[in-house]
Amino acid sequence: MLTILLTAGVIGGIAVLCASALALAAHCFAVYEDPRVGELEKCLPGVNCGACGYAGCSDYAKAIVAEEAGIDRCAPGGNDVLEALAAATGAAATTLEKMVALVHCNGTAENAKHRHAYNGIMDCQAAHQLAGGDMTCNYGCLGYGSCARVCPVDAIEINKNLAIVHPDLCIGCKACVASCPRNLISMVPASKKIHVLCSSADKGPIAKKACNVACIGCRICAKLDGDAFTMDGFLAKRNYDNDVTNPAVIEKCPGKCIVDTAPAPPAQPTEGQHA
Ligand code: SF4
Ligand code: SF4
């Protein structure tokens, strides 16, 4: 009996000692978290997408409190989050331009030619590493959906071997941008609807041989609307700082690679019809 009591006493003593040591350690090594971090976290959407450049919403909130980051880095949250952060921090709120991802290619199965069949892993990185992919164009979309798989909101559809971003679904997290081995995806202002959907740097005849809707480097767009279109070698580029003031470029482009992605307006009733 005495042995049992002694053992229980020793164990109890050790437990008390350990608990005290743990309590002391917790006190000594306690990390103080500024209560403002929690307040700002509540303003953020909690999707932890990393678009702000931080590992997640919590880290971004800490960076704002530490004055390492501004309040305008949460693309998914848009202006609502910006206003909430401005109210919580007292900082001035400007208006955020909504940015969405765009795949700069229109090489569908009908438009772009294949140089050989590909039976490897259904992944763009794998296909790209195997002799540059199966497309005749070395710059075009491979269509194996690496971008679609990383999109947290299913905003990318693979249709006829081509990745297409649905701008209304895109939250602007940029996850797809880094996933594309062809560097075909960039963020563009959601308000801009006219784009150059080609990324081929090849000379016109080579580009045209590979795809029916390739930029042939003719410079017509840059001559017709030099503020909205510039040339980068043999490839036309859209300057998103400016609106397209001469929409005739779409029709005049012999490569058919300038595209208006705005939904077509509803058909007007013809004479004798009612709306
Ligand atoms: S398409 Fe998807 S992955 Fe790309 S930026 Fe938009 S939400 Fe993010
Ligand atoms: S855009 Fe890039 S990642 Fe997406 S399907 Fe095309 S090649 Fe693959």
C-alpha cells in the first residue's frame, strides 16, 4: 500500500512539475498577435489563393498590419474587400480595376494543326517537354488543361483542345498564369474585350502554315490603331492602357487573330416584329 502511495505521489509530483514547466514556457515564448490582424482577416475572403503575394489571407493581414503591404492586393475580394480594409485601417481606398486571366491563343482543334499524335501524360508540361508538344505551332495552347486543373473556381474550360477562361467566373488569383508551360496566360483588365489571340513569334508564312488564325506580322493593326496595338517582332500585341478606337482592325486583320470577346448584343427586331 505504501509503495502504491509513494508511486502515485512521485508521478503526481512529476506531473505538477511538467505542467508548471509548460506553463512557464508558454508564458516566456508566447507570441503576441496584434488584434488588428484578426480584424483584417475578417475583411478578407478567406480563399487563401495567394493572389496578394502572400501564403494566404492571414499572412496578408499580418503584412498590412506590419505596413509591408498595401490594402489593394486582394484581387478576388475586389472593391468590397478594398473598402472594408480601408474602413478597418483608415487608409484611403482607390478603385481596383478587375483583372481576369486570358489565354492568348485561339488554336482550336479546327484552327491549329498537329505535327504528330501524342499519347503521353495528359499534362501540358509533359507534352511541352516532349519535343515541344504535338502542335505544329511551338507557341500555341496544347489543350491538356494544366491551367484548368489549378484554377480554384473552375473558370477555365478546355473546348476543342483550347483553354478558354470564363471572365465572369475568374477571381483573378493568377494561379493559372504560372501553370502554363507556353506562357500563354496573362491578366488583362476585365473591361477590355478586344484581344490579340495569338502568341506566335514565327514569321507570317510559318505561323499561317501552323494555324488558320495566326498573327502574320503584317502590322495593319498597328497602322490602323497604333495606340491600342503595337508590334513585338512578327507578333501584334494589345496595349491595354488604351481602348481600341478603330474596331475595323478586327475585320481588316488578315490573320483573323484579333477577336472581340464581348457577348454579341441581342438581335434587334426587324420591321413588323415586336421586341
Ligand atoms: S482563371 Fe482561375 S486560376 Fe486563372 S486567374 Fe482566374 S480564377 Fe485564378
Ligand atoms: S493555356 Fe497553357 S496550361 Fe492551359 S491548356 Fe493551354 S498550354 Fe495547357
